[in-house]
Amino acid sequence: MTKIVIVGAGIIGFYTAFSLLERGVDAKDITIVAGYLPGDESIMYTSPYAGGNFSCITGDDPDVLEYDRLTYVNLAKVQDAIGGKTKGLDRYKSTEIWDYKLTKEKYDSLRSYLQDYHEIDKSELPSGAAFGITFRSWNFNCPKFLMSFKTYLESKGVHIVRKHLDHIVQAYGHDTKLVFNCTGLGARSLGGVEDKNMYPARGQVVVIKAPHIMENVMRWGNGDPTYIIKRPYSHDQLILGGFFQKGDWTSDTLKEQSDDILKRTTQLFPKILNDNPHGNKIEDLEVVRVVAGLRPGRHGGVRIEKERLDEGKVLVHNYGASGYGYQAGLERLRKNQRALEKTQRELTREVTKLQQQEKKLISDIKKSAKQGQISSAKIQAKDLIRTKSYINKFNSMKAQLQAISLRVQSVRSNQQMAMSMRDATRVLSGMNRSMNLPQLSRIAQEFAKENDMMDQKQDFMDDAIDDAMAMDEDELGEEEQIDEILGKVLDEIGVDLNSNLKDTPTGINAGQETVNNGRIAESIGAQGESSSGGGGSHSGGPSNPDEDDLQARLDSLKK
């Protein structure tokens, strides 16, 4: 047996193998073991009977919502791998209606990633409905898809073996280190697992021929679901359902349930009858077959966890997906990885304990040998050999698990980067659609025009300011010239403006003033005499030589 074994050849087992290959695990190290394989029909082999589309059937558990999202965005890789849409996986429009309001968690999750997402106006919803959306879904032709998936995995080198197991330990070969338990309902009775939380969630569907229907319609309420699913590349088959009957193991199909399905689906989507080429009555529909299937339900929800067995072997459980294995199973290996990382930590602790035990055994062997207890020393030596063997096995197992985890982490990083690029592209695309290019062009032209006008006005203002500043500079130059002339004059006459000018005389006698042409004139000589304290009048007083000299200089300036 190979290093990794997957038990179960349903959709979860195949998704697990595909995820391992995507993360770089060598296909030759993977074996799928199952009692039923694609092409078989059994009530215990659920996957071929599924309606098979991506729907919004799941609840609002954060993990499950994330599984849905990651599977939805990565199914294109599966489609390409198996050979395109003709191999049983294609895209169709889907309408989904609820009789109740969605939780905020689920609502936010759905609209964040569903392509062509659109909310239906409440006036267009059927009576009693609370909310509805349309989006671009994924549809499976389940029997064909499983067969194509099997062919792809085998072409890559994965071993697929039909083998019935009574106990999970039978999945381990000599070299097997890791087993994925993807047994669905089989986990209830499989030895070593025997999960009594597993229960069947029975469904019944009516398959009709309807070339005029190329979409899905679904309604979720408090009772049984009603759904219409287009089966791709199936010669126009349309799946009508359904029921969700917990704990019912009935594999037979019942006529009253078929009649109920036909009534509910044609009321929900009248186009089935209205556009039917053979007539507009239920009796005119061409029924291909009626089948029942058992979904692998589980109390407490899907089980994804790790279990460590003897000799460092690891068992990872992945079952209990109920009715959403096709739409949520692809990315459950994410949670498996956390289990693997936890296993690595536990293996490290076990190796440490074994190494301590090894040192103690060596010490005990020496002690026994010194005391001559050879038999005891031999037994202790045998234990030492086993301990060293376990240490080597645990270290090998740890290295292999670490390699798998690193590959998972690397691929996930690439995936996150691709998703970020996709989201950025979506935002830019929305911005491009919202832009009115002719309007932007007109705005740009008007802006350029107004900008030119503003430049012109700015130039005009700059010129005006320059002229004003030049005028001020001219006026300032004239004042400076005046000051310069006055300074020369005062220098010439020997007067210092700061120290030599006297205070203006006051107390002039009115009798000493003479009115001439309306102006008051004062005799320099009289002022001088008055200043000196002498008496007599100006007209009769003698002439002063200094005053005559000053008067002569002023007269020369006037010339």
C-alpha cells in the first residue's frame, strides 16, 4: 500500500485526492480504496444519486460558508483537469428563493463571491417568500462527472482499488503513514470508527426530459426543499426534487412522493409545463426515472479531525457532508492541514519522550551489566532497539507530514494571491463600467479652457502689480533726490540737522510783523536782535556782516 490512502470513492474522496495532487503530493504515493466505484449503483453509494449543483443549501456556520466559497472559486480547476464541461461539469443560471431572511453572515458571504449575483425585487417573489437571488451556478452530471474524475486521477498515477474494509486499520499497509477516512454513511458501521452520530437524510427525485429548461430554480422553507436542477450533457435531463427525511433508510421510491415533487416543482417554475413541447399538463412530461438516495448526515455536523494510531500512523476523518459534498468538499483539506500540523507537534513531544527513555535504558543497561545481570541487560537492550526504531519512524513521519503541510501552504498562498488579483480586477472592471468617457472628455476640455483663462488673468495681475511697484520705486527715487539736494545745501551752509538747528522762536512781538500780500514776514535781522536781547527797530538798526553773507548765499542758490 502507498504512503497515503483515501478510503471512499465518492465526491469527498475524489476531492481529497485532487487537493493532494494540487499541493504537490506525488500521485504514486496515493491510493483510493472503496467498496463501490464510479459506474456502480447502490443505496450505500450516495454520490451518483445527488442532484449535483452548487446551491445555497448550507447554513451559516463560518467553516461551512468558507468551504462553499473556496469550492465555488476553485471548481474551474477541476473542470479543466477532467477535460472541460462536456465531462459532466458546466455553468447555468440559478434562482434561489427563501421563505425566511438570511443571517447577516450568510448574506455577506454569498454576495461576496457568487458571480452574476442579483437580488430579486420582493414584488417579483412568489407568495410567502422573503428573499431571493440569481447567480451563475455550477451543475454536475454526477455519474458522468465521477467517471471522468476517476479517469483523470488514474491518468495522473493515483491507484484506485475496489476493496471492502471491515476495520479502518485494514487501510494501512507497511509503508502507509496517513489515511483519509471519506466513507460517508459507511463511517457508522466501519470498525475502528463506528460513528453513531451518522444518519441517512433520504431524498427522492424525479428525472424528466426537458430540453426547454436551461437553468436551476430552488426554494428553501421550513419543510422539504423544492428544487429544479439542469443536468449538463445528459440528453436534456432535468432533476426535480425533493425530500430531506432524517433517519429514513428506505431505498425504494414511492409514487405519492413523486406526485408531490411534480406538483411542487411545476408550481414553483410553470415554464416546465408551459413550454413543454409535448403538452402543458403534468401527464405530458416525459419521466426518465425515479430514484432515491441517502445523504450522509451527521449530528453535530461534518467531522474533520485527526486521530493518531500506533507507531505514529495518522488517521484524518472527513465525512458527514450531508447534502453539500459536491459544493463544499473541495477545500476541506484546509481543515485537514490544521490536523496535520497538530500531529507534527504531538510527534515532536513523543520523540522527546522516547529520547529521554533511550538515555534511561542505556543507563540501566550499564547498571545491569556491572551487577552481572546479563539477562536483564539483554531485555533492556531489546527495548532500546525498539525505542530507537520508534524514534526513527516518528521522525520520518514528522518529516513527511511537514512536507505535505508546506506544499499545502505554498499552494494556498498562490491561491490567495490569485483571489486578490481577481477581486482587484473585479473592482477595476466596476470602475470602468461606471465611467462616462465622453463626459470625462468634456470635463477635461472645459478644465483646460478655464485653466488657460486663469493663467491669462494671473499674467494680467502680475503685470499690474509690477507697474504699481515700479511707480512706488520712482516716487521713492524722487524723495531720495530731494533729500540729497537738501543735504548738500545744509552741508554747504554748515548746518547739522541733528545738532545745529535751533528751536523755532516763540513770543514774537506783533509790532515787529509786517503784512505783505496776505503773508506774514519776519526780518532776519530783527529776529537776530531780539534773540540777542538788543533794542530798537529793524528799519533803523545797523547791518550785520554774518547775516549779509548768509543772504548772499541763498540768493546765489535761487539763480
